[in-house]
Amino acid sequence: MDAFSLDLLLQARAESGRLYHEFIRTHDLSVGLYVLPAGGADPQGPHTEDEVYHVISGRASIQVGAADHAVEPGSTVFVGADVEHRFHDIEEELVVLVAFGPAEYTHRADHQQGRPHGAAAG
């Protein structure tokens, strides 16, 4: 069993100097902590796997495809593979738990070979 403390995860993420800190990774699942500063920009693009965002703290909006939704502590958002999405209008530092299924970039090789997966596959 692995157990994690939010305080220690936030510290590890801050020490890394990166916005995203992955702390669980198996073939079928990866989980990380994503932190965006108030007034900051979200640089991410579509991912090759489905993902779930759960807002721990902060306030912002998220655009998923053509839909736009306000998020706050307790908000949970599903984003299908290959769907454009981005947090914006970040009012308070945003701390988000992120889960990918399967693990982030598991399908990258398929995408590079023109075989996309997920909701946006055509």
C-alpha cells in the first residue's frame, strides 16, 4: 500500500519547479498534482488518455471542447482523450488532483502512428 500526504506532495511539486507532479504510475493509471498560480496560464494541450480533474483548492474556469465551466474546491471534471481543454481565469491558486486512465502518454505511440484513441477519435 502507498499513502500520500497533501502537504508532502505540494512540497515535492514546489521543489521540482514544475506545474505537475506525478506520484502514482502503473500501466493502467497515473495520478498527479497540478498547481497553477492565480492569474497564471495553463500550458497543457490534449492528452492521449482519458483524465479526471478533482479541484482541491482554488477557483478558475475550465474549457473542455466548446464547453466552459467554473470550478472550485470539490469540483470534478472528466476530459476524454484527445479533447482540447485548458484552465483559465484562475482567480485563486488552483490545486488539482489529476488521474489518467490508462497512465499518461500510454497511447502516445499509437497517436504518432495515426491511430488515436478516445472521445475525439474519428
